[in-house]
Amino acid sequence: MVVLETKEWAQVTFGECKLGDQRRTKRLVKLAEQAAARPDGSTPEQTESWGDCKAAYRLFDQEDVTFDEIVRPHCEQTRGACRPGDVKLLINDTTEVDFGCSRRATGLGPTGNGFGRGFFLHSALMVDAGNGRVDGMAGQLLFYRKSKPKRRKAKNSQRRAADRESVVWGKLVDAVGPAPTGVKWVHVDDRGADDFEVFCRIRAQDNSCVIRAARLNRWLLTPDGQRVRLDELLQALPKRETRTLEVPAKDKQPARIATLELRYAEVQMPLPSVLTPWLREHRPAKPLQLWVVELRETQPPAGATPVRWVLYTMEPVTDAAAAQTVIGWYQCRPTIEDYHKALKTGCHVKRRYYETAERLERVTGLLSVVAVRLMQLKTAARETPDRPAVEVAPAQWVTLIQVVRKKPLNPRMTIREFLRAVAGLGGHLGRKSDGEPGWITLWRGFEKLMLLARGADAQRKRCG
């Protein structure tokens, strides 16, 4: 359950950071509280005083205050909160943090088409497979893209080099590590993770996966050892059943309901002919046993791009129900795109005007955890909707929101009622057709509520 009170949340989340001096940890906790109160504000807007602002700048200047150490306690808490019987999805993806081509900050690397300046974040967001709740960040790596050499190496040698950019997928798998006893972790990845080494690293950590196929011309083996290309195998598979999928509007294409054919089969992925350094050291004794699940739209509307998902998984897919479970897990993948939006739009990470890459890394580490909190606000009411709000939020907030929203005082106000009232401050109208509020609306409402609470505190101190 997300901790709504910002001071308590900051202490729990960052109080175990080891930054070389306990005073730095205390400063980080205070800064995290201020950032959570106004995620989109600049550092001066968040700290509100020159003394606190200067202290934040000094904090981000310290060599012991690193990105890895800032996010470490949160990631460890997320992984350690799993309980036997849990099935957790680790949704992995990379996003670029581009500060713009005109920034004078030193130490940044190329982004975009090579003219941007910034770095990249590769994240593993843990989501509960049963209810879609965002548990937190299981692991996160920050890396820089290398400048392109004037003389390009052969394409195959680039793809297998030890310092290739795609190796970050496997490194994060190892950084997250194995699941606790009795817990299943499923890495859910897009096409970037379709790599033999990534599959091997996931298997070595005793995790599972659902990974979208990037190359349909990959050579595979059937269970009886026959060599076949993936696309040819899929064409030969029988249709298991037909189902529908809601396709959202995109690129001027209207939303629609697509009719899809389901196919699945067991396959084996052989060792590639060119080995990476990691594979040479951890060479598997036999081909990897996988299952492939395909959803294919055969009759799309005129002008529409047909839907086609080809998914690898380590889960045994022996019937349509097992295939649907794998598909359902992959459908959770857009959650990490919401996380990237929370980091860039909710926390305005790209609008930080620090003058060195090291400082930008450190403030990004702080905001990457704040962004998780923004997403958790949305699901807080769904977890325990009837729980009394005073058990998870300050009693002053519960009373204040009812006064401001002109509602009768109810000491038994539930967490769902409380969050919907907060969303009302953020602009949510609360009509039946409006659905549940999103994290942006909730965050805006919380900003107003905390400002009202500060005003009430100031008035109370002045009066007595």
C-alpha cells in the first residue's frame, strides 16, 4: 500500500541510502519529501528557500551520492515485499532522457539521432500479475550511448560485441536476480529483448519471460529436431481459436475491435553461430526450450495495419487458457510507458538545469522513484477501497478534503472516497461516464491538498 503522507514515505523510501555521511541521507529524505509534494517543480520551487535549495545543490555535488545508491533501497524494498504464491511481472524497457542539443551540461552523451544530449534509463517495473498493481521498481540501470565511430564495424560483430547497447537487457536481469522462494517473476519485454543471451540470463536466474519476437526469420527447432524458420512454422500451425482485442486509436486510425486468430506451439532455440563473450563463458549444453504464441488479425479494415503479436515464453502453453495467460501478461507492458510519462511529464525530469551529467544523474535517480509514487496513487483505491482513509493518510487531510469539497464530515471515509475527492481538486468531475481518475489528476489534486494543509497549519500556529 502506498504511503500517502510525504514525510513518512520519504523516510521509508530513502532512509536506508548509504551516501557516505548520515547527514546526506537526512538531506536526501527531506528533499524527497519536498519533491513528492511538488513533483513537477524545479529544485528552487520544491525547496522554497535558498538554504534548502543550496543544500540540495551541495548534495548532488557529492561523489558518494550516486544514481545507483539513490534507487537501491527502493528496488530492494520492492523485491523484498513479495510473498510466497505471488506472480509478479517485471516489465522492462528503455527510455532516453534527452536534455536538448543546446544544453551546456558537461558529460552528457548523444541521444535521438545523435544531436540530442542526455542518457538512457533501463527499468524493470514490478507489476502484480493478478490485479495490475504497480509494486515499484525492481531494478534500474543508467547508461550512455557511445558516439558512432567514423569507420563502422561489421554488423554481425557489432551485434555480438561485449559493449553493445543491447547488453543492458541481460545486465538488468542479473541485477534484479532470482525471485524469493515460492515467488514467480516473469520478465515482460518488447522486441529489444529478443536475444539468445537474454533468454539464457533469465533462465539462469530461474525466472520466466514473455518476450515479443523481433525477427520472424529466426531459425528454430521443432520438438522432434526439425530445423524451421519461425515465420514458416507459424504459417503451418493450426488455428486454435478466434478472439477479439480492443485496439486503441493511433496515427489517425480510429479505435476498433480486432478479430484475431490464436496459434501456439513448443519450439527450441538453438545456440547462435556467433557467440557473445557472456555466452562463451556460460554456454548452454542444449537448445532453449520455449513456447511461441501468436495472435494474428487476418481481415483488418481497409487502411488499417493488421495486429500481429508473436510472443516467446518459458511458460508451458498446452492449451488456449495458458496462451491467454501469456497474452494477458504481455498486455500489461504499456504500464511502463505510463511510468516514462510520469517521469517526464509528471516530474519534468528533462527540465532540470544542472550543469554536469553527474548532478543530472542524481536528480534523475530521485525523480525516478517519485514517478513510481505518482503511478501508485492511481491504484491505491483499487487495492483496499473500503479501508478507512485515516489508516493511510493524515487525519488532517481526511478532514480538510471533506471541508474543501463541501461534504458532510465522515470519520469513516474510505480510501476510495478520499482519493476520488482528491481527484476532484485536480479536475476530475466524478460523473459515471468519467471512470476512475488517472495519476495526473490525482497528483494535481494532492498538490492543492498539501498546499491547503500547509495554510491550515500556518493559521493554527498563528492563532495559538
